Amino acid sequence: MGIISNKADFLAGLSGARAKFDECFRLKVRNVCYTLQYEITSKTPVWSGQALANYQWSVDEPIEGEALPALGTGFPGHTNSMPLGIEPRRSENQEFTDESLAKIKFDDPYRVFWLNNNDPTIGPLEEGAWPEPPLNQRSPNGMFLLGVEYTLALLETGAL
């Protein structure tokens, strides 16, 4: 049996520890979401930009419904012969999806944060079935799979 002679100080210390833990957890959740965003979107091939634009973040429930249209109407380029990242329609669609994440509030990190994609081509892109031959799949190992595995590895090593 222990006796606490300075009960008020002890309880204040516990309260401060809880606040510090909550702040650390809030930052960790935010960093996980931003890491996932970068890892998944950077591996997503862009032709029209619709698959990229449809990565949308929400809290508590995923966004369901119709696919959002791609931004930009310029020539998409011969994207199958380009490395990921320099496709002509990437930047404006990347900016659109990044804005979705920027709107998320991490004040309460104990909620569920969703990254959803309603584009009908996202499944075939992830599975390596799109684009169809003779074109080459530019993310043959998927975007979600690699992004999630990488983020989990960072968490396990303490890097996040």
C-alpha cells in the first residue's frame, strides 16, 4: 500500500501526462495520414487524372457516391512512356486531392480517418489490370498495398 502525500501535484502530473500523450498521438495520426497520402498518390498513374482526383479524405465515414471528374482538359500526353510524377494532368489533380487532406481536422485523433476513392478504374489500377495490354501497368504492385505496407513499416520502426 502506498501513500501519496501530495495528491494534488500527483493528479496534476497525471493530467499533464494525458495531455502530452494526446498531443503525441494527434501528431502521429496526422503524420500517418500525410504519409499514406503521399505514398499512395505518388504511385498512382495519371492519364485523365480522375483516379488521382478521387482520393478524398473524410472523418468517421467514407465518402460514397459518384466519381469526381478529373481536373484539366489539356492533352494527357503519352503517359505510358513517362515515369510516374511528370504526367501533364498530375499537378492539378494532385493539388485537388491534397486539399481534401488539408481540410481534415486532427483535433480528436481518436476518430476514424478515411481515404476513399470512387473512381471506377481504381480497382483495376490497384490489381495491375489497367491499362490493358499492349500498354504497361505503371504500378504493377498497386498503390494502396505498397503505401500501406510502407507506412506500417515506418510505424513499426518508430520512424513515424
